[in-house]
Amino acid sequence: MEKSPIRVLVTGAAGQIAYSLLYPLSKGDVFGHDQPIELVLLDIEAMLTVLDGVVMEMQDCALPLLKSIIPTADTDVACKDIDVAILVGAMPRREGMERKDLLRANVKIFKAQGESLDKHAKKSVKVVVVGNPANTNAFICKKYAPSIPPENFTALTRLDQNRAQAQIATRMGLVPQDVKNVIIWGNHSNTQFPDVRHAKVAGKGVYEAVQDDAWLKGDFIKTVQTRGAAVIKARKLSSAMSAAKAIGDHMRDWWFGTKGDEYVSMAVPSDGSYGIEKGIIYSFPVQAKPDHTYSIVQGLQIDEFSKEKMTTTLTELQEEKCSAEEFCGY
Ligand code: NAD
Ligand code: LMR
């Protein structure tokens, strides 16, 4: 018997990330090859004609799992009865900007979408915020949707995890999948802390395998922290293909659960673990179960080097939170 469809909202649906995301999402790569999907596509009024073109292309892909497509510029219509919200729609940064420079322009989008989710979405809705600054936008979205469990609001740091895995794998002449349990702590920004102290590469600790502590504590961290800016400098546009891939990875692991004792990084509301202020959307190592619940991995030893880096990125998030609340009116 065919499963009942799930209703999946993608915002910023006429933009570049959505263009790389909608095909894999609708052909079953994220929620399973037996899971029918009703797609809801939100963009702003001025982009509706472009969105029409995207809808035409989706129809022309002739995908068996794609049961319906609703394009709209009305947030309330978009949020109606949704099971999953992939919130991409926001202004991207340009060369020379930091992601937090987008806060004033973007945070109100997430306030409005939080209010709409609160009124119209299923209470079980799973939300991933991609639009930057992603952690703080997710914090605001959660704040304005008090009837939805806070743990249902997450932000994307999986792209940073994938970048870190790829850097280690390239260095070792392996593939990224050979690198397990890399952690991204904190903000999706240049203060994030990509931590490989608990990671394994082909069964060995990364420090033991790489044999270059100076690189692991220096250029490796810097490269991951500033990879988004490097892509913008080269492409004159922010990452889209890799961002779409990371969104799929994030949602798939949340939906189906993580494997064995492996963990992945997701920015989630802090429960106070590792001394991080409760409620802040902070990237942690998490393990997920097939019932779509997840928990923060406990008991990892944090050395002085890590502690300092985890505090720096927390401080930035606390500052962003204050600015965001001010921009939203309190
Ligand atoms: P884009 O400009 O190509 O597309 C953004 C789309 O969002 C546009 O079509 C725009 O009209 C739409 N939009 C704007 N306001 C909206 C609203 N209120 N409701 C619905 N749609 C709205 O940008 P992009 O490259 O797709 O990037 C989107 C966002 O994702 C940016 O903020 C970018 O910085 C961020 N991003 C995050 C990550 C991450 O890892 N967290 C990675 C890459 C990009
Ligand atoms: C990225 O990490 O590539 C995105 O957040 C886009 C950006 O502004 O860096």
C-alpha cells in the first residue's frame, strides 16, 4: 500500500539553492523512494513568474512521488498543514559581507514565518532554517511559534560538517565518508569551531592519522570557517549545489535517524549541554532516531583549546540574538 504523502514547504523556491534542491527532494533522495510528497513553494510576489517556470520544470521531470505542487506568495497558505519546512528564502551575502550583516534584512522574514507556522503548520512540523544568519533566524522563528516544540526548529550547519570531512579526506587521499564524527560547534559563521578531536578517519583518531597538529589547529579550521566567503569570491554567488546537498543530508538523517554510534552536526536549541546558554540555536553533535527525534551527544571531553573556541562562537550568537530581538521590536 502506498504511504500517505507528506507536505513539504520550500521557501525561496525561485532562488538558486532551491533550484538544486527540488529535484533530489522530489525524487525521493531525502524522505525515501517510497514516500509521496506534496510540495509547497513559497517566494515573494515579484518572483512568481520565475516560480511558474520552476513549477513547469518540476512537472516536466515527470516524477512518480511528486503528487502536487502549490506555488504561492502567501506565507499563511504556504504553512498550512505542513510536515516539513525548509526555510531558504532570504537575501544572500555578497563579497566582503559577513553573514550577520544580513540580520537586519532577513530576520523579519523569519519572525513572520514563525507566526505563520504557529497558526497553520502541523505541531509536529520539522523546520530547518538555511537563510542567513541561519542560527539566529531559526532562534527568531522558534520564538514566534510558541505552540510548536522548540526542538523542531533547527539550522543548517551540515554544509560546514561536509566541508570539514572533505578537507580531511582530501588531505588523506580518502573519500569524505571515511571521516566520521567531525563536529561543528556553534554558529554557521566564521566563528564556528570545526572540531576533529573526537573524529575518526579510517578507524584512527584524526590527530593520529593526519600527523600535523599545526594544520589541524590552524589552516584546517580557518578554511572551513571561511569556505562560504571563498565560494562567493570565486563564483560571485553564494554556494548553492553544496548547500542543497547539505540540506538533504540534514533532513534525511533527522527523518530516518543516524547510523550506529555515528553523529552529525545540527544547529539546535541548546538544552544547556556543554555549558551553552539554554535556548540559543547552537550547532552540536546529535544522534537521531527513526521516530524523528534527536538528542545532543553527551559526555565528550572538552579541552581548553576547544572550550575557548566554543565560547567565542557562543558570544557571537548571544550578540546576534540581542540585535535580532531589537530588529523584531523587543
Ligand atoms: P537567492 O537569492 O538565489 O534566492 C533566495 C530566494 O528567496 C529569492 O528567490 C527571493 O525572492 C526569495 N525570498 C526573499 N524573501 C522571501 C520571503 N520573505 N519569503 C519567501 N521567499 C523569499 O539566494 P540563495 O543562494 O538561494 O540563498 C538563500 C539563503 O540561503 C541566503 O540567505 C544564503 O546566505 C543562505 N545560505 C545558507 C547556507 C547554510 O549553510 N546555512 C548555505 C548557502 C546559502
Ligand atoms: C555558505 O556557507 O556557503 C553560505 O552560508 C553562504 C555564505 O554566505 O557563506
